[in-house]
Amino acid sequence: MAVVSTLGACKKSLDLNPTDQLATTTFYKQKSDFDEALAAVYGSLQTEEFSYGMGFRDCLSDNGYAQFNSGSVTSIDQGNLSATIGGYQQSIYDDAYTTIARVNSFLAQLTAYQGADVTDAIRKQYTGEVMFVRAFMYYQLYTIYGDVPLVTQPLTLATQKQPKVPAAQILAQIESDLNYGINNLGTGPYISNYGHACASSAQALLARVLIFAAYQGTGVVDPTIMGQVRDLCKSVLTQYSLDPNYISPFRDATQMTSKEVIFTINFLAPNNTAPWDLYYGDWDACAPYENLVDDYECTDGLPWGTSPLTDKVNNFNNRDPRLGMTIYKGYVDFGNGEVHHPSNPVPTGYGTKKFLEPKNIPYGFSTLSQQDAVIIRAAEVMLMYAEAENELSGPDATVYQLTTAIRARVSMPAYPAGLSQDEMRQRIRHERRVELAFEGLRHFDLERWHIAGQVLNGLNTGIITFNWQDKFYKWPLPQTEIDKSGGILVQNPDYK
């Protein structure tokens, strides 16, 4: 595992004292230096797989097709997951540990710093924020690879080769980091200090991590862990509410004032932008499957094809409004003449619309897209709360209240009374799919529910054939890391 400096420019493990760059021993001289380093820690989140590539992460599922094999996800879908495939299999691991190294170096420097301009309150704020980022990275590693190295101190040439630890230890570290944030970060909602993790951000991320852990890698629920999820979600929702407009959290002009947003990864034109509009609007690099389009109900709450409102000539008529706000058919059309025709093929007939900015039309290489990546929002927390409550107590009044609110936001009818626990379970899973489409969570859901093979194998995509294997529940570690470790880092068993 490479030793990485806290400053983004220092990338070579052996360049311990580059003559053209600042060393940590000379950089941290005042509070403003820590502010810059904190910005660099947050900047580590801007890589494709953690931010603007969230739609491609959904292409590891039944939601969409990555026609350019972004992150090697199409190859993985076809059963070619290996220790050398690269793409996200390599970059999630590498970029997570690069960020973790930055965090660890930041914390070491903060501990050593004695300047009076960093008060105890500021010190706790800094610590809570970078621990939140470290927990986010370990959450990625925990859910994707399972057993991985646990590194909480800066590495040296003597300690850079680290063995794996059991996934349970990674989970414990995530909980420790996030609980520090819950106890020490600001107590206001995210918009009160937009761009900086707050206590409720840590609570919401911990709920997401624990709802994965609650299914124990088998699909069988641990009620104790699920109870923790419920309680965390209930606490978070005292400070957040659904935005009246479903699409507002994703629009540049309204993100910073949305009471639904709990954590984002931020971009700012002209020097810090992301290819949202180019990738999704012009290239159609994330093409929704017909299977997903068909899963959006008609406005009467009945399935498309069953409902008397079904329009087979124009399948976007009389549909759940989230369909037209999430997906475009053939070309991008926001109305009022805001139209863009992709320059690349539209292989499924559909494209991802959710992340596009109308005012940036026409989309192309020169488009400066500064939309922030919404990582956690209140709708997801409400759905986690509903799921946890249903697993613990069945479809009680709380479950109906939560699901009704999410659907009412887009004028969809409430679910019928008298559903069984399993019927409500399937409704909640449906609701997560359509509400959170292309936000990078569908793959996460199929894995924690342990239904990936059941859902994917035999799926008629019209383009590719899925070849899901149960060993894919845990990915192989990158072979490059195995080779560099000299036998200390051991490959996951199914990939030896």
C-alpha cells in the first residue's frame, strides 16, 4: 500500500522530500493551513466512482447500461470480475486509501499542532469532519471488498505493507469515526454550513452502513442492528424534510437551500467542475433499461401494463412523475425549447436526466457543470426508516406515514391498507428503486438484500446478458496491491 502525502500533488510513494512541493513539516504553521488541508480531504471525494459516476454504479444492477464500460461495470455485469479487471475494482480501493492517508496525516498534524488559533472546539470540528470522510471511504471498502487493511495512522516505508483485518473490525472503525462526528460536529442541519459534514450527516451515513450490516451478508435481518438504523433515522429526520420539488436537490441553483440535502460532494465552476451534462446528457453513458422504465407505476398507483391508464403509444404518459424527471426518452427535453440531442447513440432508447442542468444546454466537452453530487438526502433516510420499521414491527402506521409522504410529494397515491409485512417489503424495495434511481445505491441494495443473482441472471436487457456469481458479493482486491505487499496482503478466498 503506497504512502501518500496529505497534499494532493504528492503522489509518488518514494518522493519523500520533493524539492518543488511543501512537506507536512513546513506546511502546517497556522489555522488557514488546516483549512486548506481540510478542503483537500473533501476534494478527495470528487473522483468519478464516489461522485459524478454514481449513475455508473447503478449500472452494476438492473437499472442501466454503461455503454462505454465506464469503471469496467459492463464487463463485471457479464461475469468478468477479477483481480486484474481494473476500473472501479481498482479505483475504489486505490482512491479510498489515498483519501484515508490524507485523513490520517491531517489528524497526526492536528495532534502535534499547538497554535492558539486552533481552539478545542475547532479541533473537534476538524477531527469530526475528516473522520466522517474516512468513515465514508471505509464504508466503500467494507461493502465492496469485506476484509481489508485497517489504517488509522500515517504509514512509513517500514509499515506500508498492511495485512487485511476482518470486516467486523472495519465496521467497528466506521462506527467509531461516525460516533465521534455525531458527538462533536455541528448540530444544525447541513444547509447551515453547506459543504461541511455535520452531526446529522454522520448519523445518516451510519444508518446506511448499519442497514447493510443488518442483513449479515445472508439477507437475514439482525433485529438489534436494524433497531439502531430505525433510531438513527428517526433522529436525523427531526432536522430534515422532503423538498417540495423532487428534482430541486439535484439542480445547481437550489441544492444549497434544499432542506432535504444531508451531505454533498461539491463542485464549483470554472476551475472545479464535473462532466455531469457531457456524460449523461450528450454521451448517454448511463442508459436506463426498459426494465427500470416499466417499473414506474401509472398515476393511479397500479403497474404500467396493468393499469387502465397504460399508454403503449407514449409510455411516459400517465406515469409516476419521477420517471420523466429521472429518465429521458430519445433526447433531453426540459420544455420551453430546452432540448438537447445526444451526440452518441442511445442504445436502450433512454438516458439519465436526473443530474442534468437545463441552463447548460447545449452539452459538450466545454460544458462547465458544477452540480454537486448529492450523497445523502432525506428521502433515502425516510426509506431506511420505513424498511427498518417494517422489518421490526411490520407495516404499522409509521411505515405508511413515511411511504405516503414520499409518494405524495410527486402526487402518487398511498399504498393500499392491509398489506402484509412481505408485501410492504416489496413495496419499499420498489420505492427505493424509483426514488433513488442512479444515485449509486441499487447495487448496494441488491447485495445487502442478497438477491443479486435472483434479480440479474435471466434479466432481459436486450443488450447484455448478466452473469452474476455469488462470489461477487465480495470483490477481489486489486492484484497490484497483492503483488506489492510481498505476501502480507492476501487475496479474498474466491479469487485465489
